[in-house]
Amino acid sequence: MHRIDWRIYEAGHCTHPECATRRGAALASIRYPALAFLLQHRQQGNLLFDTGYSEHFLDATRHLPERLYRAVTPVHLTQEQPLRMQLGRDGVATAAIGRVVISHLHGDHVGGLRDFPGAALTCSRAAWDDLHSRGRIGSLRRGLLPRLLPEDFLDRVSWIEDAPRHDLPAALAGFGAGHDLLGDGSLLAVPLPGHAAGHYGLLFEDPSGTLIFLIADAAWSSQAIRDGVPPPGLVTAWLGDTQTYRDTLQCLHELATTTPAVRILPSHCNEWRSR
Ligand SMILES: [Zn+2]
């Protein structure tokens, strides 16, 4: 199995009360980074996992009713923070990104998608179908901003569900089967249902042999996984399905407890800087 080099980027952040993401937490607002990930595969080149916020997100939420999205979760994005700017400073040109894998279609994950017009896309068909079953308000209510998706999305996309099924390592058996995205078993999409329709994480081995598990929004923080504490049911029901979300979180809690060698990374946790 090919090992994959990777890097984390914080492409803006939002703030909202901690009690919205963790049952019983304080009302005080805390910051939630919007993380995106660069994966470098020796044969298949550069891939991204999600894209964080960008100016496109700010444009898409400038007017009502979409402005409500920003009112609920105020977004902070400096001029230097869009993912394409940070990649450029690291010597990775926009054109050098061959593929963007999308965990799910929430605005803070596809905000920068339009900045990579030459990249192939990998996304869940269930996520796409869900988005297109909703009207403008229905989408917005679920954190979806269809304007962020490029017009040629369908010409560029491969569906995760169509990628060959692939067994997961024994420690992750509770998550079912993965999907082999690159055909060599090096990058597996792992179903993490509950947060949103068609929500997937990624599993791969880094150059040192450590298993890296990018779980997107299956948990809001590493602390929530360690403690097994979900968000309030109102929040998970608003975005997805509460019981399914809690089952997924429980699987993550058990994995973290029994197999601490697996590095599990949520997309909105501040601990990424310190580990
Ligand atoms: Zn989300």
C-alpha cells in the first residue's frame, strides 16, 4: 500500500456557542477552524480533502436569505487564508491539484471548490441527490449553498459509492466497508453517517506508517470523541439524523479508546495545532 504525505490547512474559521456542538457545554462562543487537507500520493499527485471557506462563501452569503448562514455562524477569513493562497505559498499551484475529495456538501467544506477548476471531484451521490431534492430555503436550513458548486460539477465528479468496496483494518470494522478511491488501496473513503447526507471520512497511511483518519464533521472536537459526548439532539436532528450520528460517534469513541495509535482528525477541532 502506498503511503501518503499530507498537510493540514486552516482556511478560515467561524464562531458559535460551544453548547451547540457539545451537550452541556457553556454558552460562550468558541472558534471552530475550517480545516482542509493536502494529500500527496507518489504516483497520483496532489489531492485535497475539502476546501474550507473562501471569498466564494462570503459572496454566496452576502444577501438574504443566505446571509442568515453567516449570522448563525459568523465567519472569519483573512485575505491570506483561502486555501489556494496558502497552497501557493507552499509551492503547490492550483493547477497541480488533480482531485478534490468532498466529505459532504456543507458550505464550510466546499467553500473553495471553485478555486480548483481543473481538478476532478470525488463526492457522494447521496449527498448530491439530497442537495437537489431541496429548494433554496430547504438547502440553506441544512447548511447547503448550491452556488458554491461549479456549473460543470457533474462533468468532473466520480461518485464515492461507485468506487470498489474495500475492507477496513480490523480496528475499524465497526464502520463497515470503505471505498477504494485510487484503485491501489491507499486511500479509503469511510462512511460516517448521521451528520449530513452522504458524509464520508478518509483513511490512509502516512509515510511513518501511522493510520490517519480524517473524519470531517462526524465529531466537532477530539475531546468529544474521547468523552463520547454528542452535540444536543436538536442540532444533530436539524442537520442530519441524531441516532445515526450518535452511533457513528460511539464507533469513533471505541476506536480512540482501543486503538489510540490511529490519528483521528475532525475538521473543526482546535487541537490540530498542538499535536
Ligand atoms: Zn458539516
